[in-house]
Amino acid sequence: MRNVKRYIQKNSTLAEIVIFLIGLVLVSFVKQGGILSNIGSSIIASSIVIFMTDVLIGKESNESVVQWGLEAVYKTRGEMNSNCDEYLKKAKKLDIIAFGLKSWRDSQQAQIDRILQLGGSIRIITMKPGCASLKARERDEFETENGISHSIEQLIEWAKSINNNGFKGKIEVRYHDHLPLDFLFIMDNRVFTGPYEYGKGSQQTLSFEYSNTCSAYEYYKSYFNDLWANEEFCQDALKD
């Protein structure tokens, strides 16, 4: 259904023309004064109003949404997770910017194993445990001291353990000690992202979903790759 909606949005002018022609056919070839003729007249009037509204008001803003591929806005990241989990079932690789991902690791182990068994990769950028920027984030979230740091340490140990299972693919983790980045979850079929806000836990913040066929997907994919390749920014967290 979303794909149909997206196609119509991309081709809205064509859809308006088709609707107008249907109305014109009904008016031209059906007995005047009949029900179908009246319907045709209403369709023509409605299509003209829609077209003028697009031209004068809404077309530019709608094209911007289509270009950037915004699919949904979620009041909280918790609300986003159910839809994200559905796309995860078809994902072949993952690029993630986050903290410890504890809930995700606990609930999605089967899908993580599936990706790695098929030779897919999971790349994670997180913060260096104990660094000053992370301590500041713990205070901003009113988290217990070293709470997020401990979760990241568990993430690193979890990744090492998974990589010892002999899967075709592997998990890579790199950490940094800069200010927190936005949450970012890139699959080959979707992007989910959102900020970290003061005074709120990570699951309580506004989040966004983008399709993989538009500008936002390419933007975030390129952004992640640039960060991953920058050795001055992030370093291998699994290196002994």
C-alpha cells in the first residue's frame, strides 16, 4: 500500500489528468442529465480544484517530501521499533549509530544471526565507554553513572562472542569520544533516524523513517561511510 501511495505521489499530475479524462468521457458519451453525466461533471470540477491547489499551494512541499523519501514520523523511538523490526526481517546488512542497543540485541538475536549466516555485515558506531562526552550524555538522560558505558561494554563483548560463532558475516564495532551523534539505523531497504534529546531516554525521542529510493537514504548512507572510514574520528572497538 505504501508503494502505491508513493507512486501516486510521484506521478500526481498524471493521476489528475487521468481522473479529468474519466470525467470528460462520462460527460461526453453519457446521456446528459443522467447520474453518470452528473458524476462526470463533479469529477471534472474536483480535478480542476485539485490541480489548481497543487499549482498554487501544495505541489512544491509535496515534491520535497517525495524527493527526500520521508515515510513516517514517530512520536517516540519505541513506537518506531515495531515497523523497524518488520523491515529487519528482510535486511541483508546493517549500519548503525547508537549506544548499547541492549533491547535490540535481546529481542532480535534470531534476525541478527540470519544476516550473519548469509554473509551480511553489521557495522556499529558507538561512543567510547567512560569518555567525557558519554558521561555528559548519561547526565542529560538522568541515567545512573556509567549506565550507558556499561551497556556499550556489553555490546562489545556480545559482538566478540557472535564473531566466534563461525558465521559467514561479522559484526564490526567502532567507537568515538566526540559529542553524541543522532541515532541511525540503515538497512538495505529503509533508514530510521532520530535525535538524542536532553532529559529524555533514547526510546522517548522523535524518530523518522525514510525509504531507500530517495535522497535521504543516499545522504545517510554516505554520511555513515564517511564516518566509518575516518580513523581520526572512530577506532576499532573489538581490537584486543
